[in-house]
Amino acid sequence: MGDDPTDDLLKEIASKHGVALDRADPILIVQTMHARLLAESQHTQQALLEDYRKTLEALLDRWGVEIKAKAERIVTASLTASTETMKAQMAAHTTDVAGSIRNEVTGVLEQSETRIRRATTLGYLNLLAALVMLLAVVIVSWILRC
């Protein structure tokens, strides 16, 4: 096929239909108008598709920004909730640990108090024994002198 579509069309019509047309035939005018309308339609369709592509890209960009903002809000809310939960759990565990430490200290203090009472009692008994011994020594000395 050649460079001119009209020549190609004339050859195709002649070979398929056995009719020879010339360039001034009105049917070629219709074909030319049809080709021109198709070209214009193709150009218009291409422009519409380009506008649609730009619109879609703008929408996707906007949606991307909105989705990112929503995701950031969700992550922030999640982090805030997690932080609040951790604070509440830490407060509860701190209270539990403080109670356990208080119980341990109370138990140790009670044991220490019991031991101190025993030591005090033993000290008084030792003091009493020392006084009895001193009294015995004084009596024995006094008996030996007399």
C-alpha cells in the first residue's frame, strides 16, 4: 500500500468490486469527510481521555492525602489509647507493688519488733541475774567478814 490513502482506497475498491472510481467521484468526498470526522473524533477522544486521566490523578492524589491524614489520626488515636492503657496498667501495678512492699516491710518490722522485745526481756533477765549475783556476792562477802 502507498503513502496516499485515497490511492489505496481506489485500488481496493477496484480489486474487490471491479469498479473504477476517479478522484472526483462523490463517494470519495464522503470517504474524505468520514476520515476527517474520525480524525477529529479521535483527537477529541484523546483530549477527553487526557482530561479524565488528569482528573483521576488529581482524585488519587487527594485520596492519598486524605487516606494518609486518616491513617495518621488512627495511629495517633491508637498510640494515645495505648499510652492511656499503659499508664492505667502501670498505676495498677505500682499500687500492687507498693502494697506488696508495704506488706513485706510490715512483716519485717513485726519480726524485728518481736526480736527487740525478746532482746529487751533477755536484757532485763540478765540485769536481774547480775543483780542477784551482786546480791549473792555482797551476802557472801558479808558472811565471810562476820
